[in-house]
Amino acid sequence: MKPLINAVADGVYQINLTPPIDGFEDFISAWLVMGPPPALVDVGPAATGPQLLRALEALGIARLDYLLLTHIHLDHAGAAGRIAARFPAAKVVCHPKAIPHLVDPTRLWEGSRKVLGALADAYGPIAPLPAERLVSADGFAEEGLEAVPTPGHAVHHVSFFSPAALFAGEACGVHYTLAGGREYMRPATPPAFFMDTALASIDALIARAPGPMVVGHFGMKPDGLALLRRHRAQLLFWERWMNARTGAFAPEEAVERCAQGLLAEDPLLGAFGLFPEPARERERYFLKNSISGFLGWVAGN
């Protein structure tokens, strides 16, 4: 499938990638920053690596200096090996905790398959990267690019500031603007989730008062600061909502009951019904995954 290339800012292109899964047509992107230095933020799953390479060829990209990985979940980093092989000058920048898993992705792949099942198979396995290609994001700052550790969605999550935008990965959850300008925002809080860690990361980004901000799922948003504040308030709302219902649901029905309740009562989920049916199924799956993470946090606190 031909990727969709959008120029979203001066020298910044969104490359939409479509894995072979119903409902995932507008869910995954790679982001090209022309630079200098030329960089690619996230690379999508292994299954869409050929789409991304075709898009970069169409844009005339002969060299990349950096592949910047916000985190190493399969939908963000799965194609890293393939893209790095095509651009041998590029360094791969990621959280230091991610480096061993990119050198030897065996445990990452096995864990992903255990959690995601058929979805992991559709994304495809991640290829190993040579250790000498990998750079720790700790203290990374090059020609206007700067890495900020933002654990929460994952312990190995990093956000990247550039002159054009903040690339926040999933530190600000998932955000869509749907028909009629309706807003849909969902936490991305899979197990194991730690609320205090996530809030500290959000606060670190808020302190920088970002303007334009890229949300991994999905797109560039004009007012990152306002979005981060709304997402922070949403996390606190979920925590209060679940604390008020602790013990009200049997363990085997808690996730489903919470999903029903939050879809009815969280205003930032109110546009859920505007997604096409396959995308609703995708969002329902990830919503329950996020609820599972929150329930674990609430149970332990």
C-alpha cells in the first residue's frame, strides 16, 4: 500500500503507515525532519518498513543522520533494523534501557507476542541492530534536537524536542480530532503502569511550554501545552473514578465494566462512536489495555 505523505510544518513530513490490520489505517506514522540534521522520528512496525522506504525515496532522502525512537514497542520501532541498514550513516537514539533489547530483541519479541498475540505477528518481528549504531538518549542534544526522558507509557520512553515541534510519542496518550471537530483522547497506560512516574513526565514537558506537538497516535497538534494539561487532568479523573469503584466489580468483569463506565462518563472519550467500526474495535482493544494498567496501579495504592 502506498504511504500517505503530508507536509505538516516547514521541513517536517508525516508519513502514514498502514500495517495489514483492519482499523489501523490512520494509527501509525513516521516523522521526517529534514534538518539539519536530517532525522526520522519513529519508524513504524517491521511490516510497514517497505512502505516507509518507498516514501523516503519519493521524498528524495539519500541520507539520515538520526533515527530517533520514542520507545521500542513494535509499532514505533519494529522497522529500525531495516531502515538503519538502508541509511548506514544514521545513529539510532533511544532510551538506555532500550539498547540491549535492540541489540538482541529476543525477549522484546517474545514479550510482545505474549501480550499482543496476533497483533504482534501482524506488526512483524524486530531485527537486531549493531551495538555501535545505538546512542543513549541520556543527555542527547545535537543541532537543535534534544531528548527528554518521559517514562510512563513505557519505562524506555523518550520525547524529542526540535525547532519545529515536540515529538511526544505516547507521553500524552492518544488524541484524534474527529468529525465536526470532536476531540477524542485516551490514556496510553498499559500494564505495568505507574501514575506518579507518568505525571512527572507530563509535568516535565509542561514546564517547557511546548507549542506544536506530535502525538504518536495521531498527528501534529498546534497547542501541545494545552493538550498536555488536558491529558494530565484526564489521568487524575481516571484515578478518582476507579478509586471510587474499588471492589465494586468482580475481578473477571472489572475491565469491561470500567470500559463501559468510562466511555459513558469521561468527556474526552465521548467521540468514540465517531470512529469507523474497525477503528472502534482497535480503540476498544487499547482502551481495555489502558484500563488494565490503571487497575493495577489503583490496586497497589
